[in-house]
Amino acid sequence: MVQAVCFAAQVFLMKELKRNPLVLICAGLLVGIGAGIVVSILLFPSNRDEHVPNTNTPLAESSDSELSNKQPKPQIELMSVLELDVATDRRLAVYSLLDGLSAEAITGLVRHSFTLDSAEHLVSVQRLLFSELAHVDPELSLELVWETPLAQQYEFFTIVITEWASVEPEAAMQIASAQVEPWKSHAFRTVLQTQQDHSDEELAEMAERFGASAILTELTYKSRLEEVIDEPRAALELALNADIPESQRAEMISLTTERWLNNGSTNNVGWMLNLAHEIFGEERYQWRTVVAKLAANDPRAVWEELSTLSLDVQKRFNDVVFEAWVKQTPLEAIAALNETDYMSAEEYELPSLYSQWARFNSDDLLDSIKLIPEDYRAQALRTAIRHMADQVPSSEILATLDQFDSMGINTKEASDEFLGIWSRRSPVDALEWIEENFEEGSFERNWKVRDILIALARSNSTKAMEIALQQPASSNSEFTVISELLRQGKLDEGLMFIPSVREGTGLSGVYSYAAGFLIAAGREADAMEFASGLGAQEKLSFYQDLIRNKWTISVEDRIAILQRLNDEEMRSSLAATFLRLNELNEELTGKEKELIRSYVREETN
């Protein structure tokens, strides 16, 4: 308070000095010789030689000074201002420097400050410069904000909007509405929060006019929260029923929980856990905010308190509390999980908790896995390997899995998990490993190769088909590549590989599968071309597949296929198939059934 009064008196003296120098003399007599010297130093920069390092040119240097010939006087004075260690002195010096300067001159000072990025106290002085320029020319000051380093733009933007809103709130709202997010919302909040003299009705009208009603609603709820924040039940119920986005609701819940903790209520954690469960019920992401805050403060205490509550509360909250505990003291957490029996009636919870622990301790997996009971190791290992796959080279993961194998630990789930990830990331390397470690022609090898071909088809279809043709014909690997391309919507790319399909690999099935996608894409003529090169039996199989394909081809298109067929015997057989299928799913209307029934010959019946 004393500093504020002194600062106001100093500013007043500066302004009066320009009108009447006698003020300084009187003030000096009143406050004493010492205070007079301080004021004189601040007001007469030319006499500051012994207070400013010799490396800086004095503020009132003679006109023949070499530095004065290079830089405008305000820029030289700004360099001296930055040398002042006391914040009050810097503010006073900045206001003295800016007194009487035009918007253009202040702008020059701001831009000059951008070149002094290593100067001490630079940001604090820039705050003052932006604030003063915003009073003189807010639009120009806002333009300068975007010339500052990205890390400082938020702070300077807030200063400019705040100053603008204090003088011209309507103009500030208008400029806020022209910003992109997240600047737009932040500017609206800043303006609305400064309008203390406006009534609720006036603020609502202003917010609606500029499209900021949602922001005003958010601020209103936060204001109401401050009124009840020391009453957790009322505060949490307010947050639950607030008409605001989920992220802002979570913020209100977080603030309420923090206040409860800061009020020293941690000896009654169970009450807060029960309250969260009671109020939020099935709203998982809302109560998790409360529990996570409590657990971060003291996970052991919350875990112990949790064990005294109902099983339903335990099942909801245990993973949040355990995660916080694992992050802080993992050995204590695993010891508690191994010893406790509070979830014995719901053992299906335990695998996920052990897996959670393994994921956070994957750096020391070989030793830490021993702390997990044998019944839960396989799933925990799978989770840890999945986590490691994004951080550890594949060779190290394979070596780790080999070590676990030698320890007698079941690694099948973990190996399958890793191989799936590896196949998507480096399919060719994964394929080489599979070929070396699985017997050729085995079901397991064919299935794993299939996964790799699917992944590779998405990034390098030519390489995928090359590998497919190296597999046994009975594996239908070509169809795996083609079908994946068709599913991805790459019809022409998939069709390009159909001539590569080897004899004896179900060519009619490949054709009918591709035809289904072509018909769905409106390319019926292209689809029917497949049938022209097939023998009688293969052609019948081709059309039967189309009639059965209710997932890709519509009822209308399948009826049209029947109508275009010239072979009456084949059409009769297909119509009979259509009617039998309809008995299972009833997709035909009465008229459609009659039409299809008319194609069935008596001998077919």
C-alpha cells in the first residue's frame, strides 16, 4: 500500500513539474533532502552518470554524441530503464519516458524492445509499453502482439484486450469476435470480466450481440461456484447441472476438490469419495476428476479409505487411486495389491490393476514381473509389451520375450500383441521373423502372414502382392491383398491385381467379391464382365455369391441381376436361392417375392 501511494505521488510530481518547477522545490522541502535527491535522479536523467553503468550513454547526452546520432533519444533511454533493478523505479522511468510521446513513437519503442531479447527485465518493461500503447491506439497495439515471440503472445494479448475493454468495451467485443480460436474465447472472457459496472441484463445483451453467450454462461457459473465452493455438495451439484462444456465442468469439479483439500479436510476422505459416487453416479469422467485429485494428494490414505467403502464404490474408483499410487511409490502399490483382499469377491478387477502396474514399470520388466502373481502375469506382460512397442527397438522386445520364455512365463498373448504392432509398423521385417520362426503351411503362420499382408496392402500394395504370390496357393494370399484394397475403396488398384490370382485359388469368389463393390459403386457393367470368362459351374457360383451378398448389394440391384440373365435355367436356380434366403431375413416385399417366384421353373420347384 505504501509503495502504491509513493508511486502515485511520484507520477503526480512528474506531471506538475512540467507546469510549475516550484512544485519540486516545495516537495523537496516537505519530504527532506534525501527524498529530493531520489526524485531529482528520476526526473533529471542527465545527472545519473554515477547510477547508470558507463557502458550506456547518459539519457541527456549532448547532440554530438556518437550513439545519439545512431538511435532516437527514447530508444537510448529505454536501454537505461532496463538497467534499473527495482520494479517501482522501472515503472516510474517508463511513464516518464512515454510522457508526451505519440502512438508512432511508442510503437517504435516497442519494436525496438524486440531487438533486446537478452536484456534483463525486458518482459516487465514490455508489459508497461503494451499497456500504455493500448490506451493510445489499441488496434496498433494488438497488431504488435503478433510480432512478439509465441510464448509471450498470450500475456500481451490479455494486456491489450483488458486495457481496450476498460475504455471501449463495445469495440473490444467487436475485435474479439473477429479473432480465431482460442484467442476469440479468451478475448470474450477478458472483456466480460472487466465490465463490473454493467448489469446482468446489459452483459447478457452484449454477449448475445457478439456471439459470446456461452462464454458469459461459463463466467456466470464460475462466479456462482465461488459463492458455494466451501460447500462441496452444493458446488459439485452446481457443476453437474451446469450448462457448459465438459472440460469446463471438469475444471469446476477440480477447483471444488482442491478447495476441500486446502481446507484441511483430508482426514475425511471417505466422505468425499462417497459424495462423488452419490452425486455423479454413472458420470464416469466427472467423478474421476474428484478421485484423481484426492489420490494425487495421498494415494495410500485414499486406497486404505476406499477399502472401507462399498464394493460398488471400490470397483469404480480403484484404478484411478491405484494409478496415482503407482506413479508415486510403485513398490508400495504392488505390495498393497498383493496383500489386500478387499476385492476378493470381484477378482476380475485385479488383472487390469496388475496390467496397469506393469505398464508403469515396463523399464524394469524382467524383475518387476516377479512381483505379480502368476495368474496375472500373462495379461500384465501383454500390456507392458504394448506400451514398450512405441519406445523400445523391436530386437530388444524380442530378446525380452525370449528371456520370459526361458523363465517359464507364458508369452503367447504378449508375442501376438507385439507382432500385430510390428506388422503394422514394419511389415517386411515382421514377415522375415515369422518365416524364420513358424513352420511353413501351418495355420498360425498363414494367419500371421495374412495380418501382415493386410497392413502392407495399405501402404505398398505392389510389395504386398509380391509377398502374397510367394505363399502357398492354398493360403489365398492374393485374395487377402485384393479384398483389403477393395475395402479401402481403392477399386481400380484392387482390380489391377486380379489377373495375378493363380489357378485353383477360388477365382469366382474373387470375382464376385470385387463385383459386389463395383455394383455398390454404380459400375454394374464392369461387374458383369467378370462372368464372361468363367465356365458354367464357376459362372453359377459367381451369380450365387452376388445373390447372397446382401451386405454390399441392394435388393433392387440383385433383382436387376436376375432380370438381365438370358439363361433361364440359371435364372430359375438363382431365383430359388433368393427365395430361400428371404425365408431367413425377410428382406423382400410381397411384390418382389411374386416377381422372383415367376422366374422359378416348375422343375426347379
